[in-house]
Amino acid sequence: MAAELHVELVAADRSVWSGEATLVVARTTSGDIGVMPGHQPLLGVLESGPVTIRTSDGSTVVAAVHGGFISFADDKLSLLAEIAELADEIDVQRAERALERAKSDTDAASERRAEVRLRAVAAH
């Protein structure tokens, strides 16, 4: 039997995924990290990004994680996220619309900053 680690992916409002895995890859403030059975104990801050879990049966679980903490000791990995969604739970069209809205908001914010700069120059 291959070495395994027990993984708990928990969001603020629910348990997202729990099970046995051979590898977990997550994004931390120090960069991407891969955790396998026997890894040194760690405690880190999660950045927004995908978390990839290679399960013991060979399948892969991917979740979108936004903020939180990662903790590993004694072959037990805890991912405590502010927000987490499994990839198969994400409504792609809704996510695309949200991305477009965010881009528009960013453009509007840039436009406002430019207007303020021009007004500041004109008032100088």
C-alpha cells in the first residue's frame, strides 16, 4: 500500500473535501508547495489559487481556494480556507460574468485615477 496523508479541506461555512491522498499542491505566500506523506511539519498562509489533491485511488480533486491557512503534521494536512469551491461545483458562465464585471470595475477604477491625476495637474 502506498504512503498516504489524510486531507481535510474546510471552508468557513462547510467541509469541502476529506479523504486520503498521495500529494497536495497549494499556493502559499511563500510560493506553491507540494505536500506528500512524510513531509516536514508546516504552517503557512494560503494565497488565492487552485489546490490540487491527488487522491489515493489515483483521481484528482481540484478546488478554488481563497485565503486561509495550511497545516501539516503526522501525515494529516488541514487546509482551512476563507472560501473554497470544488472545480465541479463552479458555474463556469457565472464565473466568466464575474470576471468580466471585475475587469470593468478595474477599468473604471483606472479611469477615475486618471481623471484625478488630470484634475491635479490642471489645478497645479
